[in-house]
Amino acid sequence: MITRCLIRKKEYYDSVFLMRVAKQIAGQRGILQAATLMGTEKNKVLLADIGFESVEISSATPNDLIIAIRAENETILSNTIENIDQWLNQGVGETGALSYRTIEEAVTHLPRFNLAVISVPGQYADREARKALEQGLNVFLFSDNVPVESELSLKEFAREKGLILMGPDCGTAIINGIGIGFANRVRRGPIGVIGSSGTGLQEFTTLVHRFGSGISHAIGTGGRDLSDQVGGITFLSAMDALESDRETKVIALLSKPPGSSALEKLIQKIQLCRKPVIACFLGLKYQPTHEPIGCKLVRTIDEAASLSVQLATGNLPSLSEKSQQKLEERIRQHRSGKKSEQKYIRGIFAGGTFCYQAQQILQDAGIFVHSNAPLQNNPKLKDPMHSTEHTLVDMGSDEFTVGRPHPMIDSGLRYERILTEAKDPQVSILLLDFILGFNASLDPAGELLPAIDEAISEAKKRGESLTVVASVCGTEQDPQDFNLQFKKLEGAGVFVFSNSAQAARFCGLLITGGS
Amino acid sequence: MNDRLKDLLQKGPVAINIGVLDFAESLKNQDSEVIHLNWTPPAGGDPELIALLDQLL
């Protein structure tokens, strides 16, 4: 075994790209481990944790690329190193020919820009977002780890300038039919939506598309916007924008429950709004009456999408996508071959909002689950790596993704977890989500099928039957093709829904005995 | 509402991308105008130097 660390001075690449290069290196025959990271202090700790330490690594700066490889022998290592330039050159795209180094430079030469899409590491995000706002640009801020004080100050500055700042930690937006970040290709139409979570917006917009209508704009706000500290600045600006927008006939709001003072401001805005408003506050314990809010309140994202389509088009789409006969058949299948100790559901989610919504749906059905990201009144998992009883895990949360790609980009983490859960003889149901769209994995179903097959056949060997339920979030126009992904999963014996809430409701039905 | 926000909503994004290259590529694939900045951490990523630069500039 041989280890080598290479430092390439002043060569900067983004983390998503570098994770892909590391995967390419690690996939070569005879390579035991590979990491490609910029020389930040945090990354140096990650490298030390996996046994890569050297004087060169210690002296690397955040502008220096570190390539660390462990191989079976010197020949394999040398051959791999020879290919590195070729892999790294994939990062030099044609987009803008990399000719500008700063926002000021770019705006001076091409003043027609109207948006900055910022995904630099969190410690630099405030600086770049502020520069963009100073230059009169709206901002889509994907970066996370931005302090809430910075968020508030940036949003106040944006409001002062009549601009909008989506984020921080904003995963998704669709503006005038163009998807930004992790977004799906959906039909244009009369429904505008504002949402605090990326996967929530993806689910809503794809369901509206599947229900036959379309989206004017989908505006992300970041998860903390409706906290009392931030006061819903982006939600309120986005409501103004959608109210003035001629294309938008109906406005939907998606969020976890707002803070009390943020909610007051939002209610005032809703009551003055001249367009119908639908709100879904996931995790809201009690259903308030509609009157004080001044809008239609719904419990789940699919209800929000369905009601929005009804208000915009006059037709109420049905949420039930399966016939009663099909559902009965599946319930019978689920019951046959189950052993008495097979009692529990294990949800392994790529989308945090899907994990949260499924907990709400199961809780409404009287089923309390453990989670690393628990809904109010649900127990928090002691160790996120180990499930217990009913468990739903958000595999996209920080404890899983530090130094690893998000499960929407790479299914490696979920693959291992499926196999681990399948070894537990108490597991009866696996619940999975598959998220399509720009920037997501190009074949999420295909990546997990071997793990699903193995899980089902391992259970069979023990004389058990494992039920796998899944939802696919996407459209037939997405790069991954919704229909193709759906069929791949069905072919493997998975019971597939095009709606995450329906998949969770079905699981609730299976657990409570179909009553 | 600023004209640039109206412009964004009425005409769609004309974007400067800073950070993850894939985001610029996906905009380009939708025929949306975008340039990707050749961004690197300022001042070699040294927080003290960055703070000093921000005061001066």
C-alpha cells in the first residue's frame, strides 16, 4: 500500500466538482482511498481523520488544492496521477470562459445582469452577497453556515434597495421558467410559490405540473426567513413581487411554522393581498381556523398544490393516484410473509422536507417515529447512524454530509444505510424518496436498485418479506425522466408514488393495519 | 420594487454564478444567459487580511 499527497498551489475548484473528481479517482482499479479538497483548516482535519497528514498538507492554504490518494502499489498510483489533469480540466467549462474574477468586474463589463447565484463556502458568502447587492443584483444564496445576524443584515440591505435575497441555504428557485439550483423542469403557469425549503418547492412545483397546471415563479427564502429574528423579510418581498406579477393568479406559501411576530407580519400581508393565498406550515401542531389567517391553510404539500390548481383553473385534481384494487392488492402483498417481529418502518430520505412531512403524516396516524431531525413531540435519535423502532432519517443533514456529497447528488450514503436497515429482522417497511431535476444525480433510482434488490433478497433468505415504498419527485421533462425512474423502481418490486405525502400515508395505513 | 427585480421576474435570470460550476452549466443548458466567475477565496482565505481589505476598500 502506498500513500501520496499532492498540493497544487493557487488552483481553486468548488467542492461539488472536487467530490466528483475524488469519486473518479476512487473508482480506478487498485485505488483504496482518494480525497480532493481545498486546503481549509476544516478540510485538513477531515484529511487527518482518514489518515492523510503531511507537512505539505499543513502548509496548504484555502486557495491550494490537496489531492490525497492511497493505492495498492506505485504503478497504480503513478498511472492515476497522470490522469488527474484530464479530470480536473472538466472543471473549466465554457460558461463565461472564466474571464471575470469579481462581481464588480463582471457588472462593469456587462451591466444587464439581474441575479447573482452564490455558492461559495459559508465564511465568504456574506461578503460576496453584499457586493452583489451593492451592484444592484438580486441574490440566490445557496451557501450555508451563514450566521443569522448576517442573514438579517443582508436582507435588510436587499429590502432597502428594492431587491430580493433568496437564502442563505436556498436550494431551489424557478424564475420565469428557468430553474436555479436544484429545480425541476416544469410547465409555466398561473401559480406562484414562496418556500423556505428546496425540496418543498420541488415537490410543490412538480405536483402542480403533474396536476396539469404550471408555475409563474418559485421563490426560495432559506429555512430561517420566517423566524422571529429575520422576520420574514424575503417572504414579504416575494409576496409583493408575486402580487404585482401579471402572470401569477394564486400564491402558495410553504414553510415550517413561523415565529409568532413573523407570523403576525405575514398575516397582515396576506390580508391585504389581492390574490388568493394558500399556506402550508409543515409541523404546525394545531389547525387554526381559516378566518384569522385570511387564507386557506392546508396540512401537506400535495394539498397545497391541489388547492392552488383548483383556485387557478377551477378544477380540483385528485390526490389518489392508485386504484382501490391496486392498494388492496399491495396491502395483501405486504401482509403475506411478514413475521410477527417485523413491526417497524425505516425511512431513508434524501429530502429533509420529505422526512419532516412524513413524520407529520405518521404522527397524525398515531405513529411516533424517531428521527435525527424530529418533528415536535417525536424523539430525537440518540445516534443518527443507528435506527431504533420506527425511524425516519434525513440523510442530507450535516452529520452525514460533512466532507461527503449530499444524497441528492450521490446515493452512496443511502446505499449503505439501506443495507444496514435490511439486516434488522424487526424492519417491515423501507420508505425512500427519489429527487430528480437539475444538478441532482442523473440516475438516482439506478444507483440504489442494487441495494434495494439485495435488501429484499436478504429478507427473503431469512424467510421474511420486506416492503419497499418510494416516491419520485420530478417531471417527464427532467434530465432523469420521471417515467423512466418510476418504471425502474416498479420493476424492482417497489411500490412507487409520484407524491411523497401519499407514500407516507400509505405506509401509515400499512402500519396501522389498513384501517 | 427595483427595476432589476422587475427585470428578473419579467425576463428571467441573467446571472453571474459564483462558486459551484454545475449551477452555471444547468442555467446554460436551459438557454439562460450566465457567466461563471473565476472566483477564489479573497486574500488567500486569511480572515484577518480579508477584514483589513474590507476596511480599506
